[in-house]
Amino acid sequence: MKSVISIVDDDPSVREGMMDLLASRDFMAETFPRAEDFLSSKWVGSTFCLIADVQMPGMTGLELYSRLVRAGTAIPTILITAFPNEADRTRALRDGVRCYLTKPVNESELLACIRSVMTDRES
């Protein structure tokens, strides 16, 4: 199974926009409306980078990341949010989240985060 970038966001327009952006850069991506949908998918093991919304119904993006770490399947994670706050950002980065970006997401920043994950993966 090919490596993918998984996008977890409850907003369909965000999922579609990110999918289009990543496809335009030749990345394979899968989208999920909820963290629980991602966790129960076949893509967890082949996801090399996870992009997750901080605030979603049910499990938040930070809770999803923490759950993956506790399960021993830490995936390099980029959190995105329309409601940034310094406490969440500090906690996320301290806990190992790769990037904490504000919506609307700057494409260059997002791609730089993904490239950083790819560089670490190759070394």
C-alpha cells in the first residue's frame, strides 16, 4: 500500500481544498470527516503525515495525536485550526506535533511542514 497523507477535518470544503492542493503536488491523500473514521480506516499504518483539525466534534486533533502516540503509532502530525490559542499551540508542539497552522492555511507553510516530515523520514 502506498504512503499517504491523511486529512482529518469535519469541514468538507477544507478536506476538498487540501486534497486538491496535495494532488496538484503529486501527493496521495485520503480524507476523513472525523478522527474516529481515520482510526478505524486501513490507512493508519500507511499514513506518513497526518493533517488534523484541532476542533472537531468527538475527538479533537490533539486528542487524536495523543492517542496515536500512546498506541505506539505516532504519525508526524500537522494541526490546523480556525481558533488558534497559545496554550494549545504550546502544548501541541511540546508533545511532538510537527506544525500548528492557522486556517485559512497558508499553502507554502503547509507544504514546508510536509517537506520537513519527508526529510526526516528519508534520513
